[in-house]
Amino acid sequence: MSIADTNDINQKIFRSIADVFQQAQLSYAGHRKHIAILKKIQDKAIQNGFEESFNYWFNKFVLKILPLKKNEIVGDRIVKLIAAFIASLDKELAILKEKQHETFTEREQIFNRFVDGFIRYILRGIDSKDKNVRYRVLQLLVMIMDNLREIDEELYNLLIWSLNKRIYDKEGHIRTQAVFCLTKFQDETTISEDLNKDFGGDEEVPAAISLMHIIQNDPSPDVRRAAMLNLIKTPNTLSYILERARDINSVNRRLVYSRVLKSMGLQCFEKIDFKILDQLIKWGLEDRDDSVRNACEKLISYHWINLFNGDLIELLEHFNIIKSISIYPAVMRLLNVRDDIINRLKFPEGIWKEFTVEIAFLFRCLFTVCVENEYFEVIDEHFPEAAVLAEYVRFYSDKRFLPAQQESSSIPLSRADRKHLDFIIEQLLFTADKYDFSDEIGRRSMLSVIRNLLSYKALSEPLIRIGHKVLKKLSINEKDFVTMAIEIINDLRDEDIELQEQVEREKNKLQKKKNKQNKKRKSYSDNIEKPSSEVIEENEEEEEEEEEEDEDDLNSFHSAVDNLVNGKENDIDKSIINSIVKEREPSAETIVICLTRSSCMLELANEPLEQNILIMSLIETLITPAVRNSEPKVRELGVRNLGLCCLLDIQLAIENIYILGMCVSKGDELLKKIALQAIVDIFSIYGNEVVNGEGKVDSISLHKMFYKVLKNSDLPECQVVAAEGLCKLFLADIFTDDDLFETLVLSYFSPANTTNEPLIQVFAFSLPVYCLSHPIHQVKMSKVAADVLLRLCILWGDLQSSPDRNIKGTVMLKPNVIIQQLIHWTDPRKVVNRKEEDAAKSSVQLDFLLDLLHIFSQIDKKDIKRMILTNINNFYVTSQQPIEKLKQVQSLINDFLENETLDNLCKNSLTKFNSNLSAQVEAAMLQFNESKEEDRLGYTDQELSQILDESMTIENKNSSDKEINDHIMNDNNGALPADMSNIDSNVRKRNRTEMENSNIESNESLQTIPSKSVNFVTPASSSAFTRTQEDLDVEMSE
């Protein structure tokens, strides 16, 4: 074949492919036809020996679309055409292989050469500087890999190496395409081995490992989402996928429920651990975003319930209901969403005494939903009366506790059975707490059952707590409730003391019996040789002596008691009484049981101690000794009870707040935590009335106590309690100390507390709420903000320059993030319910800026100075702020521009801020001059016109009065009538009095005007006053 013929065929291939690409970019509709044409062109080219020519021109035309932007539809159409063409070739190859066609090997080689050459060709653009080229290359790879069954190992390694570089691309949409492509190369069989393997050097990281790293660390939510939805689900990868339920992006959190868990079906209950699944439901139902909560509700209410054909009991059996923290709100949401399930639920007659854990739980949930939604017909139809419910509670409580007290019980309950019965009783009591006890018979029946139930020593704390709630509901009033609760506590104590006495009596009897037996043995050996008559006489004498000793002891006891009553006791009498009647104390175990019950009772008491005398006796006999007890558990419960009692009486709180403070200072972690909670509650109830007075604790010492707790990172739980309590007290303006507040803010940003997530969560919510809730709170933050920033910048600099790797690796927020948060918290425009006019006048943020500029010279590091100067434009500056402060800021900024050595970034930022500040200063000066001119004139234009109108009215009135007087005098020949002269005299006296009073009032009103306005009187008012005085003088002369 000649060169001309070769060129001619080459040109035909070029034009044919070009025509196909030209037509394909117009619409998706003809792609099937275009693919068939491309296949014919390829076949003819191969037949004529122009395979390389076809591949070359095909690659060249693909190159044309690579620079197209992401949103160009033309590029997407060509990409889909190429992917469909390769998929069609691969499908034909699979058919040939299945038929074992003789041309399969040849066609496979042609296909492999085409694909290998094409992929290697476009991979040259994967590192291009043009982001569009990188995006299109990865888009092509994703579409191609979707349709390829297998590729060469060498090409696979090249692709993995290239993709592992692109997952760190600076463009998020490019990283997303890289993730899509990596998902095609996951190997499920080697993941467990790869997780334990350390990849270093030139060894390629497997695709699944890269995806797990992306899920946790990529900053783009779209990239994390792509990895989450495409990572294969194995026991090793599932935890990485499910932890996205705490992702900062709400869409990712929602997809965990609407896509991941939904797609797993029944495998959710098989592959996911119960605790993890329970936590996922809790997070979903409590999420701050509505879409996430709705997705979780829909998953439970529709998808999961449908998996079990609407059988709610079967669904509950897949949860550990006793230990679950989320199943109650989940079932409540389900029943509220699915009304049809409520109508289908029924409790047969024979099931009431055969409750399982699931049925009892469903019984409680269904009744609660019916009460909240006022489904009274369902309640009347499906639920028993109060007296019958009391019998069911009695049945299960007897089944739980009576076998343990009966010696004849042959089959003891297992630990699991006891837990199940406790849970069933608890659910019945929760239901009883919402029951209607208007029926007196039902109320009395349930009251008897509850009192018997609370008398059991083996009662668990949840049952004690809900039992006291039901007891209060059944009581006539609070006094009745407290009386019954304390009676139960006293009965438990007395029962324990009686048991101790009984044990001691039995021990004494055994000892006496043993002594008697020993004595008999000894006497028997001595009396063997004596006659029997003598032995009998000796035994009778011994019995008579024992009876006489008992009578003497009894007589001496009675005489000692009589002497004590008559006031004639002596030391011998006291010793006799003490030896016989010795006061006993209950055991530590019983004290713990009593304190637990008393704390549950005190939590429900609201009336002051003056109306609850029995509580005072309880404090003296139970709580105070418990606080002094050496047993840790007893002391902790005693302090808790003491704190609850202090909430009922302010004098008791004043007397015991010192003891609570000592517990915080000297106690262990749990005791510190309980005492801190008590102190915070006391301040929340009484405010500062309990400190700073005669016989009261100094507030400064309590502030120091809170300061030490916040600084002690070895006690993280105490830090959380102290921080949450202080935030509440500052929010309520009970605490206002600036130093303590600064410690709070420093604790939030301190690197020592970064691992204490509950503490960070408390601060992350409370500090913004505090600052943006009231302008006064924002002023307090402004006072400490500059000093906080300075301290944290110094700390951050020390961490960065430390040679110790452990210290240098300490996690701490960068100063740039810290200053942005401080600026946000001090922005007056962010305060809730604040008008724009008031925010514009606020100088809170201006004060923060001034403090910041004043401490600028104390900062040594250049990067921190640059950070401050680059953020200076975020400060809010207006012309309505105090002009003196604006000028101070302007002076400091000009000084920086003149004397500081600044880079271009800082200089541009300062210049921009200075220009804005200058404009605001000029506007402020103009407003100031206008207000000064108004003050000089004394009145505004409106006030002047009003005064002129009043003066004209007075002048007209005076002229009309003069005409009347002239007319009267003319009628009487120049003399006033007698009655008229009296009237005129009275008028003059009244006018003179009114004038004197008006002068006094005017002088008093002038004294209230600022000094700069006192000496200014408008001409209009002066002339009006002069004319009025002249008229009066005329009248006086006349």
C-alpha cells in the first residue's frame, strides 16, 4: 500500500471518529447508534491494519474534552459515550468467552491493548496544573472502571499509585472522583490483614485503607460522604461508616440512617453490636437537625417494623430492653407516628400474670401514649382499673421478693429472673405514676402495695425512686408523703437493730449453754465418787442460786430506773442501766438503704423544713451521723442528703455550706462531685444570700475552690460539674467575678482539657449563650477577652517552640480560631432581641479592640501579630460609638502604620481598616458638631416655632383685654365700677402669683438643663416675656 493510500485511510479514520464525537456531544439520544458506528470503524481499521491509527485518533479526540469545566454538559456526554463504547466491547468479549469462540483470544488482546493504551494516555493528565483536566481524567476513569471486569496487574498498581495522590488534591470535587474510582479496587478478603500492616516506602496502600482514612480526616463533607457510601461493609470497616452518625455535616448524619442502616436490613441486629446500635438510635433521635431525626424515626417506624411484618414485640426482642438507653423514646416516637399499630395492640386476659420484659415495656409505652394523646376510649378498653393494677403489682413483687424470705422456697430465682422481675415491676410503677386514682378503693389498694414494696430491703435504686414518686401521687399532701416515707425508713432501722439484738441474745444463750455444759462436765467428774443424794442437793442449790441472781439483777435494774426518775441516780445506777440497756446502731448496709430512700424522698419534697418537722429529726438521727461516718459510701450518701435538705431551708444551707466546701477540698473524686452539685444547687436557689455575712462563708473562698477544681485536669468529672454549674450561675448573674469568669474561658481553650469532651461540650454551648443573651454579659466577656487571648497566644507559642515532642504534639486551637470566636462573642449585633440602633451605639467590641491594641507590644511572635492584624477588619465600628474611643483606636492604628515593620498582608489589612475607621470618625465628628450647635441654640426648629405661636397668642389676648378695659372706663367716665375694681384687683393678685410661681418653676427647670445650655435663651421667648411684663405694668398703673 502506497503512502498516499495510507494517508487517505488515516484521514478517513480521523474524519469518521471526528464526526461521531461531533454528533455525540449534541444529545444522549443517538449514543447507541454512535457506539455501533465506532465499533464498525474500529473493526475496519483492524482489518486494514490500522489498529494503532484508530487508537491514536480516539485518544486525541478524548484529549479535546479534558479542559472542559465540570458543569459543561458537552464533556459529560462525551465521557458517557466513551464509557458506553468500552462497556459494549467488554460485553461482546464476555459473550465470545462464554461461547468459547475461536476469535476470543485475538479480540481479547485487541481490547486489552486499546484499554491499556487509553488509560495510560489519559493518566498523563492526572497531575495536570489545570483542575478541569484532573477532574475529567478521574471522571473518565470512574466511568470506565464501572464497566471493566478485570485489568492488568501492572496497570492496577499504576492506577492505585495515581489515585492515592489525587485523594489529597486541593479541590474537593476532584477528591470525590478519586474516591469513586478507588471504591472499584476494594478487596474484601484482605482488609483484616491490611489493617494490621504498616505500609511504608514505595508500597501501595490498598484502596479500602485509603477510604477509611478519608472517612475520618477529609475536610470536605462530600468526599467523606462518597467514601462512606461506597466503602464495603465488613466487620472491620463498619465502625468507620457508622461513626459518621456524629459527622459535623447533617447530610452525612442523615445518610447513616436513610441509606447505610436501611440497606443493611436485618443485618443491623446481627452485625452491629447492641451497645453501638443503641447509641446510634439515641444520637439519631436527639440530633439537632430535623432531617436527621426524621430519618431515624422513619427507619424505626417503617423500615424496621416492616421487616418483622408489623410485630412490635418481635422487634423489641432484638434489643436489650433492660440496658437500653434509647428504646423508650424510640418506641414512643413509633407509636406517635404509627396510629394504626395502637389500634391493633391488645392485651388478652391471660397475659396479665405472664408478663415478659417486652410485654411490660410495651404496656407502659402504650399507656403513656394514650394518656398524652387523650385516647380515653383505648384506655377504658385495654387497661385495668386501679385496684386490679395494684393486684398485678402485688403479684409480681411477691414473686420477686417473697421467695428470698421464705425458707421453704425450693427453687431460688436466678440473677436473670430477678432482673427481669425488677424491670417488670418498674414498668408497672411507671404506668401507675400516670394512672387515675380518683377511685378511693383503687388508691388505698395501690398505697398498701407501694408501702409494702418500699419496705423490702433488696429493692433496687430505680424501684426505690419510682416507688417514692407513686407514693407521693397517692398521698393526700406532702406532709402525709414525708410521714409515710420516714416511717418506712425508721421501720428498716428498727428492724435491723432488733435483728442485731436477736443475734446477740442467741449468741449469749449459746455461750451460757456452753458454760453450763462445761460446768456439768467438771461437776460430773467430781461427783462420781459422791453419793447420789448429795449430788441432787448440789444441783438444787445451783438452780436456786441462778434464780436468785436473776431476781437480784431485775430488782437492781428497777431500783436504778426509779432513782433515775426521781433524780437520785448515782454512778452505780448508771452503770447498771448502761450494762443492761446498750444503745445500738444499724449496720452500714442498712444505713445505705435508708439514705438511698431518704434521698429519693427529699428530691420530691418542696415545702420548707418548718412545715416538715420529721425531716429535722431525720437530719439529726440519720443524715448528720452519715456525713461523719468513715465508710465512703455512707458519707457520700450523707452529703447528698445534706445538700438536698439545704435546698429546703436557707439557714440550714448557711450552716452547712462550709462542710460542703470542705468535702470539695478534702474529699475523693466522687465526694467532690456530690458536694459541688449541692453547692451549685444552693446558689441557684438562694443566690448570694448564703455568703458574705456574719457567720457566713466568704464568697472569695468559694470562688477559689471553683478555680482549683477547674484547673485540676486529673478530675475530669468534677471539672464538668464545676463548669456547668458556674455557667448557669454566671448566666443568672449570681456570680459576677471577672477573674473566675476568665478562668472559665481559659479552661475552654486550654490544651490540658482537649481530651475532656463533656467539658468542651458544656463550654461550647454555654459560653455563646452567655455572651449573646444580654449586653451586660457581653461587656464582661469584652473585659477579659484581650487578656485571655494574650495568655493563650503565649501558651501556644511555648507549645510550638518546645523541644519535647509530647508537649509539642499537644492539641490546641490556633490563635486565629480563638480570636475569631472572641470577636463573634463580643459582636453587639449578635445579642438576641437587640435593636440595630442600640447595637450601633455599643462600644463593647471597641473596648476589646483597644485592649488588644494596648497589649500588642507584649506579643513577641510575628505570626501571632500578623494574625491579630489580619483579623482586625472583623471588628464592628460605627459612627455612633463614643468618639473618644474611635480617636484612640485611630491614633494606635496610625502609630502602627508609621512605626511597625509590617508585611504587605498586614499593611493592606490595617490600611483598609483605617480608611473605614476614618470615615466613621468623620461621620461621628459631624454628628457631634450638629448636636453641639443644637445645644448652643437651646431649641430645635420645631420647639422655636411652638414658642413663637404661644407668644403671639399671649399678645393677642393682652390687646383684647386692654380694649375691654378702655371700653369699660369710657362707659363709667374714666372710673372703674366698684365690683370691677375688686375683680381687677383679684386678677392682678392672681396674675402676680402665677408669674412668681412661673418664675420659680422656670428657675427649677433651668437647673435641670445641662450647664452648657443654662445661659442660652431664644429671642422669641425673651420678647414674649418682655411684652407680658409691660402689659402687667400698664394694668398696675391703671
